[in-house]
Amino acid sequence: MASTFYFRAVGSDGKVRSGSLTAETDRVAARELRKQGLTPVYVGAAQKKATEWKLPSFGGRRRRDVLFFTQEISTLLTSGVPLDRALSITGELTERPEFRLIVLDVLRVLKGGRSLADSLATHPEYFSDLFINMVRAGEAGGSLAQVFERLSEFERSRDDLHSYIISSMIYPILLATVGLASILVLLTFVVPRFGSVFEDSHMKIPVPMAMMLATSKIVMTWWWVAALVVVGSVVAFRIYTQTTKGRLAWDAWRLGIPLLGDALRKAETARFARAMSTLVANSVPLVQSIAISAGIMNNKKISGALTEVSQGVKRGEGIAGPVKRSGAFPPLAAHLLTVGEETGRLDAMFARMADIYEADTRSAIKRFTSMFEPAVILVMGIMVGALILSMLLAITSINEVAV
């Protein structure tokens, strides 16, 4: 059954064209565009331009910009478009003005006589050491199109895993926030009204209601102190975790949290394995690959352990033994790397390890949220229930006096 596909393509004159055509599949549509002398950049559903409400991206905007950049450059280079023209087209296709300026600046530096890797290195806030070293290796080996294809796969896998973790944690956090807000509303608006009824009638206040009134008065009187304490604690925590000692202590503590620590360790293992697979497959030396991979790790406790792994590789011990001794990664990782060393397919085994631990990370996050959500509901239910029960007892005592 034929469908309508939206497309963006580059003509032989280098101009970007867009429109729609009817075909059975997106691949058939792309084939038809090539017959017309166009290089397809995007073939799929029509992109929505309407304003949409979105949840915060938690710093993911730059990551998605790099993913878009990598995919576009990979597609254009594979299609035979020259590098400078590919960068120019990507700049035109970029929707975010801030990132368009970055792409055009990279193009400017490239035309000034520097390599693409050096041009990308002028913007380290967007392009990591892994990205730059991969591009440098691709330029040296004359395989830049293949390198961008691998980088595209790497960025896509990393973005998918990051998005899954964030989306899984949004609901429990939102649930806890709403529950806490409900309790504050009851304490500051509802409970004081019941207190005024007892004060006006000079009736004896039930013990549960008296406790709620005391809590309400404390909240209403000293809320600003609590707010200052919270803000001060957050600021102090951020300052502490920006130090080397503080960040190591915080990362080590996070790894020890039941369920969540296991998920974090597996996520870091997947990130390490995916980076190593991409680098080793592109013939980047093993010691250099480990150093680059350590630089993109989020957990400094684990990235610090990679220094010992690198030293073991330099001593000729291979990578499986040092990884096992470090204790930073799950036991299966060392066994997989042993097989990879024995078969001479270390890059393929790193890729397999990344697939395994990305799937395990999803399972671990799911287990954590399946335990965390009921716990939040239970705690909030008990607190709200206690407030409501105390108010019901107060209403009952008022009715008894009236009778």
C-alpha cells in the first residue's frame, strides 16, 4: 500500500530541496529520489512545526545537536558529497541557530587549512575527545565516511539509553513532588481552618489534631528557615561535588545505593563498551582508547579505575585481567573481554558487551522504578492519610459536642 513520505534532498547544484512523494516504503522513495539526481537526507513522516510542550531535556540539547550533525554528515559523505559542501548543507539544515553558528565556524576553520578534527576541537563543549580522535583516525586512514557512520551509531545508542533513563525517572520524581505539595497545602491552608474552629468554641482539641496544628504552625512560621537550609545545602553540595575528593565520594556512594547503584554501574559499563567498540574498530590504539573512554564516563569512581586498567595494558597484561582486578565493572565484562582477546575480535566483543549492558541497564532501571514508585505512593499515602484521619477525628468530636 502506497504512502506519502516527506523528504529533504540535495540536488546536483548543492541546493536543498524538500517536498513529498508517494511510494510503498521509505527505501523505495529514497531510490526514486536518486533516480531524479537527488541525494536524500531525510525520508519519512512530515515533521511537525507546531509548538509542542516538552519536558525538560536535562542537558540533552547539545547531545541531540551532535547526533543530528553526525547523521547528516554520515549520510552526505556516504553519498559522495565533498566534506566542505556536506558541512555547508548541514549548517543549512540545522534548525537551532546556536548550533548552526557552530557548524559554520567549523567550516570556516576547515577552509582555513586545518583538518576536520582540529576544526571540531575548537568547540570541545559539543565534540568530545572520542569524537575528535575518531575523526582524526578517519582522516588519516581515508575512511571518514565509515567513521561518521560508526559515530552515528554510537551517538544514537548513547542518546537512546540516556533518554530511557531520564523518562523512567520522571514519573517517580513527579509523583513525590505532587505528594509533597499536597501535604504542604493541607498543612498551610486546611489544618489551620480546623484549628480556628476549636479555638473559637473552646473545645478540647483531639491529640492527633493538636499534633497536626503544631506541625502546621512550625511550617508556617519557619518555612523560610527551611527554604534557606535547603538552598544552602544544595549550594554546599554542588561546591563539594565539584572538588575531586567530593566527586569521588559522591560517585562511590551512588554506586552503593540498592538497585539504583546496580543500574548506574551497568549504564557506565555500556557507555565504556560502546566507546571502546567504536574506537578499537577504527584502529585507535588500545591505551589511547581507554584514556578517551575514561574521559566520557559520568562516574569518576569508575573512570579512575580505568587508569589502573590502562597501566595493566601498558605492562602487556591485555585488558581482560586489569578490568577484572579493578572491580569497577560487572564480572561478566571481564569474561567477555577474555573471549575477545582469545579470538582476536576485541572490537566485536566490546560491541556485544555494550548491547548486553544497555539491555541490562533498562532492566535494572525498570526494577528500581517498580520498587521506588510503590514506596513513594505508600509513604505519601500514610502522610496524607494521617492528616485526613486527624481532621475526621476533629469533625467527629465537634459533632459529639453538638449532640
